[in-house]
Amino acid sequence: MRCGQFIPTATRRDMLRASAGGFGQLALAAMAGQRATADTLQAYGPSLPLPHIPARAKRVIFLFMWGGPSHVDIFDPKPALNAESGKPLSGKSIGIDRDQLGTALGSPFKFAQYGDSGVWMSELFPHLSQQADRMCVVRSMHTEGSAHGEALLRLHTGQANLVRPSVGAWVSYGLGCESDSLPGFITISPPRGHGGVQNYGNAFLPALHQGTAIGSAETPIAQAAVSNLVNKKLTPDLQRKQLSLIQSLNKRHLRNTVEDRQIEGLIANYELAFRMQSTMPQVMSLADESKSTLDLYGIDSEPTDNFGRQCLLARKFAESGVRYIQVSTNYTWDHHQKVQSGHITESAKVDRPIAGLLEDLARRGMLEDTLVVWGAEFGRTPMVENGDGRNHHPQGFTMWLAGGGARGGLTYGSTDDFGYAPVENPVHMHDLHATMLYALGLDHEQLTYRHAGRDFRLTDVYGNIVHDILT
């Protein structure tokens, strides 16, 4: 007998009632605002009720600029670098014990201050500059890893050694999802290289917390879909019967073991996947959006259509209860050559959509509890490479936050006169992760998961919350 023809002896209601004990995290997500007891959370999340602290944000939208934009060409103006452009840059001039770092390369772009707060921004982002008072610009970021692969893993998982859960997986693990028919973590057009699925993976966390990928960075989002979302060969009723058989086998395994969090996570994941079939297509459709909203994001116009669609989907998923949404560009910010023309091209694709996202969230009253984060794995060197390009630069770069408790209109930290390294209020990647979790009401030191005999956390044994950038 084929699985699709199996007829269970119990009804769907009986099956759900019998398996309810294995759906701890799923039940938590369905309760939208209610908190389960420590016993209920034990299978999927920390033993303490969550959140640990008062939350400023309910969700995160991370705008990932794959490849590494140049901070000294966008958010960190350096007159001294321009004055020394074409001349040898001495390490000693910025406190580094090296004779020569290379040849200085000034920025070809004009900078100005915007908003009542006077946030500095280059001419590359004319639309985003109008949102300056909503932005908290951190100009003192630093990390490790001069290669994309290592730096991406540090950005997305906190570490580059072993296989670690991604930031979104940790958020899903800690808070669940406000919807019982959507995942807690969605990644739109994720990168397939430089770590690939590790950048949105669950690693040793239960399978329920892995990011659900929509397409990939190389695929236009209008053509993208969630893999295996729809079964065209079986009706929903037959799928339900098939799933009931699979779940009965999973539950039999649980009865024969003391505890198996991975299987319990799998049970919840199967149930979620079944419900996603009807919910996900509705959220991904833009047919219910007004023309003014589409225009706000630059949809149906070039070069903004693709990223505009991604950003609008991010808003729709946030509105539907997803906790962590990542939006990624293609691998197009890696300008070892032609940094000027390359940044002009790439900025034009994302400027209007990002500004539209912030404006749309604000109009809907969602920006106050949605933390928007913009950035990349690292910045670019203040020294020239290949005649008109810049190399990778993890020593100092810029990221910004908006909404969700971020202090709008603030410029925090600074780099030296040439943009090489932080000299005031340095913020490490671990500090950023700790601060993001804090904004969500999660203590990065308490959000742990026991694996292989030790307690793991996103920030490992590091990380300090940057309270000054939060309201």
C-alpha cells in the first residue's frame, strides 16, 4: 500500500491531541503574546520564561549587502584621506606599527549632513538620506576575517569555527513565531556561496528554527519560490493522511526515548510545513498592494524592481508575525576594481527600496517594534587596489540600525582620519549581536543551548550590549 493511500484509524483531531506534547515551541508561537511555562519550553527553547528583559522590538529585518560596501564612500567621510589620495599611507600615521599600508584612495563622492540630527551620508543614497533621523549609524564596527567566507560566517553565526546556529535561528529559538502557519525565520534571496546554508542554518538547534529560504541571491525574486512548498501530486487530504503516518512513527520513537529534541523539532517542522502551503503563497503575493506602495519601493521600475520586491516581502512577512527576516543582495558589492562605478550601480538598486521600507514601516506603526539592520561582512580599505578598487577591510567599517529601540539620528563611534580602524567607541560583531538580542528582550548570556557537553550561545564567551545606541 502506498503512503498516499494510508487511512489512519484516528481522526486528525485525535492525532493532534495525542501529539500535542511534542509541539511545545509550535504552541508557543500560536499563542501570540502569551508565554508558556518553563516545562513547555524545555524541548525547544531555554528553561527560563522569555523574554528575559523588556523588549523594544518584536522582530528584525536584516538588509545584507553581500560583498562589503565601502564605508569611506557612503557613511564615513574622510577629508584627510581625500587630501592624501595618491600618496603612500603610513601605518604610523594612524597608530599602526607598519611603515606602509598602501596608497591612499580618496572618495570621489560628495558628502553632506542630513536630517535635524546631521547624519553624514554621501550622494550615493539620495532617498535614504531623507530617513536620516530614523537611522543610528555605527561607524566603529570591526570583526575578524579578511576573506568573505570567514567574515560572512562571523556576521551570520558569530563564529567561523564549527557549525553554529545563525542569528535568525537563535531568535526563532528564543522567541518562536507570532504565526502558527509561518516559520520564525525567513531569508529572502540568500547567498549560496561563502558559507551557503550555514548562514541561515539551525546547526544543532531543533530543525524548526532553520531559516526558510526563498530563492537565492542569483535568482530574481519575481521568479523565486520556496522549495517543495506545494505537492502537485497529492491533495491536501492525502497529504494530511501521509503526514499522520509519518508523525505516528516519530511519536513512537519519542515514546522509546527519554528525550530527543531533534525529533520533537522535526514533528513541529512537519506540521508547520503542512500549514505553510496555504499561508505562504498569500503572503508572497503582491497583488493586494496598492500602486502607491509599489512605487514607494521602486517596484516595476529599474534598477530598483528586484530589491524593492524583496523589501516589500520583508514588510509583509514582518506584518504576518515572522521574527527574523533577512534580505540579501547578490554578490555585487565586492569592488576590487571600479569602486566608483560599482558603488553607483549597486547603490541605485537598493537606495529607494530601503528608504521605502523604512517609510512604509513607519506609516503602518511597525517601525517602533521592528529593528532594521543594514550592513555587510566588512568594509573596504582606504587604500587603492588594482588602480581604482578597494580591498576587504574588517578592521573598521559602518553598519546602521533603525526602529525597534535604535536611537534614531545618532552617529555612534568613529574611525581614524583615514577610516582604517575605530578610535572611539569600537563595536565588535559580538557586541552588535548582543545588542540586537537585547532589543528583542533576550539576554545573550542566558540564551543558550546545551550541545556536545557544553552550553553554546550566539556570542560565545564575548559580547557587550551597546546601551548607548538604544532608546
